[in-house]
Amino acid sequence: MMEMRALPMELWRLILAYLPLPDLGRCCQVCRAWRELVLSLDATRWRQLCLGCPECRHPNWPRRPNLEPPSWREALRQHSLASRTWAQNVPELQSSACLTLFRRRKDRRVWRVGAGPGCDFETLRGALTVAGPYDRVALQPGLYEEQAEVSLKVPVEIVGMGKLGDVALLVSFDQQCPTARLCNLVLMPAWFSPVVYKTSAGHVQLDNCNFEGAQMQVRGPGTCQARFCSFAQGASAHFLGVALSLMDSCEFSGSDSASVTAEGPPVAERNWACKHLAALVKTMAMNSMAMTPTDPLKQGTGNSPSTARPPGGLIPMETWIGQETDKGGGTKGGEGALLGQETVLEDGWGEGDLKKEDEEEGGVMKRADPAYSLSYEAHGLAHLWQRGGDVSEAEEPVLRSLPEELQVDADAQMLVATVYGCVLRHCLLRDGKGGVHMCNHAHTRLEANVFTRLHYAVRCIQNAKMVMLGNEVSGCRASGVFLRLSAQGLIAENNIHSNAEAGLDIRKGADPIILCNRIHSGLRSGIVVLGNGKGSIRSNQIYGNKEAGVYILFNGNPVVSGNHIFQGQAAGIAVNENGRGLITDNVIRENQWGGADIRRGGDPILRNNFICHGYSDGVVVGERGRGLIEGNHIYGNNGCGVWVMSSSLPQLLGNYITHNRMYGLALFCRKDPEPGAGREGGVERGVERDGERGVGGGENLNEEGELSAWENDLDSEDERFSARRPISVALVESNCMSHNGAEGVYVRSCESVNIVGNMVGENRGVGVAVLQSTQLTRLVGNCIRGNAHAGVTVAKECRVELRGNGVYANGGHGVSYCGDGLVVENDIVGNRRSGIRATDNADVKVLRNRVQAGLGCGICIEEQVRGLVQDNLVFQGHSSSPTPQIQLDPQNQECVLLNNTLLSPSLQQGSGCPDPHWALENPPPRPHGNDPSGSSSSAHPTNLAIAVTTRITASVESGCHNNGSIFCTVL
């Protein structure tokens, strides 16, 4: 061999481009320089050799035949190794007649079959009759038909000569030998059987074959390795009890049922080929786990979020706080909008009304005299106020990668390591009824396949197990992946999109692990869990679906954790029809309807989620909705932070409900709308439609004609929610509701509600507004401060009890009362207008409060008010205020004033400051909360909610004028 320096490198490449494969291998062994030279021919000579091989197709066929492989030489090497699997069991050596030290391989004969010259036989059966072990039967171009089943008694290789399609067989094979290989053939069913190939013990290797309208059957302990094969015109592969088989780079199209069916548990017996196939599959699994971000499978197709921000990216908080109108010029539905300069509310509590009242009293209010101000900063909920500002973007959880999830999930690790069975890798399944169907304890592994334009892609039922890694599922006419009847498995890093029904449908006790998938652009929901379905749904991106991102109903009970659910055209998570579930640590944002929607018996645990930037409400609790809503950050939504309808019994504990553009918390007395009708405010249209469509005969929920009454299919053994069943009154406790565009708490309800220990501040409307309350509404131990209008407003005919609250520095009256009830032991200080104002036909007892107003009255009782004002301590608000500290209309004969104390400060000489006794002491400023260190969401367990509710739902004395109260002590 000449030195390389004798010729230019380009000329050497041109010369080497004519060498056959064996000579290229010899050149690689000369030296390192020659090896590098030969390797540099990857895009030229190695590509020609790979594409010219009659036993294989393009390395990325059939999924992406136009995509170049990373290395043509490596693709050819992998093909060469894989094509020899069938012969790994051949006796390698045979002793010679003379010496035992020198051994040689046994010669393999080639039998030529055809009608032309040089052929040994005219029929395939004749050649197989004389063929010895591991001989090759070469079929010349033509059509070969056998009228009876052909049995393969010895290992043999059957190869079609010429191009694929030149050799066609109408033959039914029954393999009865340890191994066999078919290559470059078209197999069509014989007249007497649709099965063209079956084996029950041996191993068969199929390379570059076409199955047309035929079926292949493999029964354990038999095995199969099919590469670059095409199953068309209804052809399919059926595996029964198979421990391990491999379908690599195959195409399935036009199926009448399932393209691949795996049935029965893997048999314990193993044939000789299992260890070789296991080595191949494990190598493939490692490559799949190490897919780079540029892999087309991860990039996927279909609709994706805006390129200006990656899927799952965060929106700066100031972007939302600064917005005054919805995208497109108005709020969704055109009702209940926040206008630019002043808040317009449906009940007329606008800034214009406040100005009108100022004019009636003789001019604009002045600030209170600093010398007369009382300090209230040390109240018991100061820790909530400090935490109730902007939510830091750094706090929002980030998606974990699949390796990170596997490190903490032993069950997922076990599935990856142990579930093989029928293995499909790099296959294309398209244009048929079904993709892969597994049942009756079968095991299946799906890696890097493409499923498209099928009725369904994957169906896993009857205790079957599967591992589904890196696949693309799109364009299905029903659900993409369907699991039921106690099916299990791992579904990870798949791109599931653009399906007509749910991306994943889980029901009837199925319990999969769903990790790190992209589930998007579906024509209905992303994931549906129903009929006692379970599952662990973690670290997925679920976006752009037309219905709920995750839809839980009919006793579905999954764990939904650490996902990003965004940009959906309906609710982020919908739970109804007795659905349950643990929903924790998710980012739910930019959805058109409620971030979380709970109704009709839905009873989830919604904990530590970020529910933000929605075009409607943050959380909707509809008719008969339940659930524990705890420790969530609900902010930046165009509608309300939380919307609750009557007949619902949620528990809201320790949430941060801030910067929403309407109410922080709204409790409404109305039922769910009929299908197609939007609810008040234009922010809830279609969760109802979602539910009705799902129940009313959508193929997703009544698949295969199942018309079972899912409502009766309850899991009686799973009662982990039973601890909250005694709750009979909606409970709102230890939440921070601040910086919202309208009222902090808005009550228009016909049922009881307990509002306990909340921070309600800096809202643009009234702090707490009770407009309708036929049952008793209790406000206990809340801090209501800094709201633009009144602190608390109670409308006519409402029954409200205020006890132990702190009402501070609000822009209107501290408490404006027109209804019936009690105002007992509150601190009402520093408000712009009167401290307590009772008007119209109010029937109220005002007892043991500490009150200080600005320039208005401390306590103002108008003509028609009935009640008792007793034992109140009223601090003077301003030295030049012309109004009395307690003002009773002279014509009022129904209200009694007893033992009230009026205080004016005695200034210390020379200092101009009030004496030290001018303070809220004994007790300190209300509310008297618990230890601030225990204020996190973890400090509000379910048993605490039960204890609080039990305490505050004691029977109430009849009438407001009886002595005593429902409380023995203040919080």
C-alpha cells in the first residue's frame, strides 16, 4: 500500500470510493491514518453501501426516511450485526477427519429455486425437502404458491433475489425448527389460511419482508425479530405468551383491528434466542433514554406554544399586574370587566359613590391626625400580610427530567428494567383501526415509534403491563393511549397530540406512571381519568387542548404532581361526577376557563399549585363541588381567584389569592348553567359542556359501546377522603386575599359559610362584601385592611356574624351593616369613613368592639336600625372632627346604647404625643392568630379544618338579641 502523502487526500477518497466492503475493512487495519481516511467516507461510500444492501432499507425508514442517520457506517454495522442473530445458535465448528487442533466451519449450501436455467428446484417445497441445517434457499423472481401448509423442519434461510417485490409467496409456514430467516420476500395468505407464518418454540428473523393482508403468529417460548418489514392491507402480528420479541423499523398500515396484538403473560420457558435479543433491546433502551433535545421525536409536530416563549415558560408578574383589559380589548365574555381607572362593580360600589358620600358630608376627607392614630401592625396575621405580595417566579416548580423522576420512583425503575415481552422500536403504525393492543397480563415495550391516523394508538387492558418511551401519537380518531381493567405501565417522554379524543384515557382500575410527556393540541381533553382509574401523572407538559388538560370524573383518583398545564381552551384541571385525586405542585396557567374546576361531587385535594394568568377564574367550585384547596398560589387571573357556587362545600386553607382582576373569592347563589349557557360574568362557559359531552356518549367515555353507569362503579375500599366527609359548611381559613381588582371576598350565597383567620387586604373593591346570605355567614378572626372601599359591607336581609376581626385602614367605612347579626369583639381602626355604620332595617348587636374612625363617626346608627350597642370602646379619630364618636339618629326608638366608652387622648406635656395608654392593648390588636411559624400550608391539615368547623358550626341562639354567641372565646 502506498504512503498517503504520495497523493492528495481528495484523490485518495475518490479511489477508495470504488472499493467493496471487504477491501474497505482491510484498509482500516493498515494504520490510524488509513482508518481515519476510510471513516471520512461516511457520506459517500458508506452511504452507497448501506443503501445498496438488499436486506435493509434506509436506516430511518419508515418514520423519517428523509432524515440522515448520524453515521451511515454505524448504521451498516448495526444492520450487519442484527442480521446474524438467527444464526447465533449454529454449531460453530466441525472437526476435520485428521486433526482436532484445526477446525473449520461446516459449509452452507445454496439452493436456487425458480424456472430459469441454473435453478436446482422449481418449487419452494422441493428445495426445503433437501435443504440441510442453515442452508440458504434463494428464490428467483416470481410467484410461488403452495396448496398446503409448509413445515420448516431444519434451520433454513429463505431469501428472495432481486428487488423487494420481485418474489412473492402464497404460502403458510409452520416453523418446527430452532431458528429460521426470511429475507426480501412478499408474503400473502394462501387460500386456506390467513396465517402466513407461525412458530411456537423457535426463533424467526424477518428482514425486509412485506406482509400483505396476512397474519404472523408467535407463541411463547418462540421469539421473533422483524426488521424493515411492512405489514399492509390489514396484515398484523399476533404474539401469545411471548417472553421477548423485537419488531424494529417496521411499518403497519391499513389494519382492520390491531396491527400488533400481545396476549397472555410471558411464559417462564426461554428459547436460545432470548439472551441475544435481550442484549439488543437493552442497548436500544439505553440509546432511547439518552435521546438529545434535537431528536425529532422530542420536537414533535402539531400546534405548539408561541416561539417567543418556550412551552412551560413563565410570564413576569409585572406583565399581568399592569394589564387593565383582556387580550383583544376586553375581558372574556364582555362582562364583569375591570376598567382602566376605576373599578366598576355590578352592585354600584364604585369610586363615584364614595365621592358622592364625601360631598354629602361637606367635602373630601382629610387624613387622620397622626397624633391620634393607633398602631395595629402587631396583629396575629401579620405574617400572612408579609407573604401576600408578589409571587416570586423562582418559586414556581420546574419540570423534572425523566432521569430525575426515575431516581425517586422505584416502581418506574422496576418497570423499565423488567418489562419487555413484545418490543416495538422505530416503527410506523398508520392509517388503520388500531395500533398496539395488549391484554391478559401481556408485556409490551414501545420505544420511539410513530402512531398516526389510527382509531386508537395503544390499548392496554386486563392487567397487561407496558413501557412506552419516546413515541409520537397523533391524529387518532379516538383516544391516543387507552388503559383499563387494572393495566399498568410506564408512559414517559412521548409526544401525544392532535387526537380527536383524550390523549390518554385511564379507567377501571388502571394505574400507570405517566412521566415527562408532551400532551397537547387535542380536540378534547389531554388526560381523562374515570371509572376508578388511578395513575401517577408527573412532570408532563399538557397544553393547547380544547377541553380540560386533566379531566377526572366518575371516581377517578390519580396523583397529578409537578406538571405544567397551560394554554388550554377550557379548564386546566376539571374534577366532577365524584372524581377525586391528589393534585399538587403543578403550574396551571393561561387556560381559557378555570385553572381548576370542581363540581358535581368532585372531591380532590388541590395543594401547593401555582394557578395563574388564566383568562378566566383561578379555581371554580361548581354545584356540589367539594375538596381541600390548600396552600395554592392563585394569582394573575383575568376573572376571580376562587369562584364557589352554592351547594358546594370546599375547604380553602392557607392559599395566596392575589393580583386577580376580579374578586379574590366569590361565593355565588346560583346553580350550574345548562349546557351551552355561560355563567355570570362571562368567565365560565364550557366546563359544563365538557362534562356533558364526556358523559353523554362521547366515544372517549363509552368506548366499545360500554354504557355502564359509571356513577355506580365506586371503589368502596378507597376512602382516603372520608376524613373530610363530616364537613357540612364551606370553610375559608388562613388564606391571603390581596391586591385583587374587585372585592377580596364577595358573598352572594344561600348557604352557610365560615370565613376564619384570613388576610384580606389591598383589594380595589370592598374587603368583604356580603350581598346575599339567607344562612349565617361567619367572619371570625380575619384581618381586613387597606382595601379601596369599605372593609366589610353587609346588605339587607343578610345574616352575618363578625367576631374577633381586625378591620384597618380601609378607604370607606370599616363595617357598613344593613342586615341581621352580630358585630362582637372586633378592632375597627383607621378607616377613612365611619368605623361601624348601621343603616336601613338592620337588626344588629354591636358588642365589645374597639373602634376608631377618621373624620366620620366611630359608630353611626340610622333611623330604622334595631339592635343593641353595648360595651364598645370608641377612640377619637381627629381633634377637629365635627362628628360625634357615637351617633344615634334622634328618631330611632329601636336601638339601645349601653355602657360604651369614648376616649380622647391626653397628650404628654411638651411632646405632642398621646400617653402610653393610647394603644390597642389588653388584648393586643385583633385578630389573634396562631404562631406565625406554623402559617404555611402544612399547618392546615385536614383534622385542623374539621376541628375549626366543628367549633364554629355549633348551634346558634334564636334571634340576635339573646345573650351569648356561638363562640365561647375569641380565636
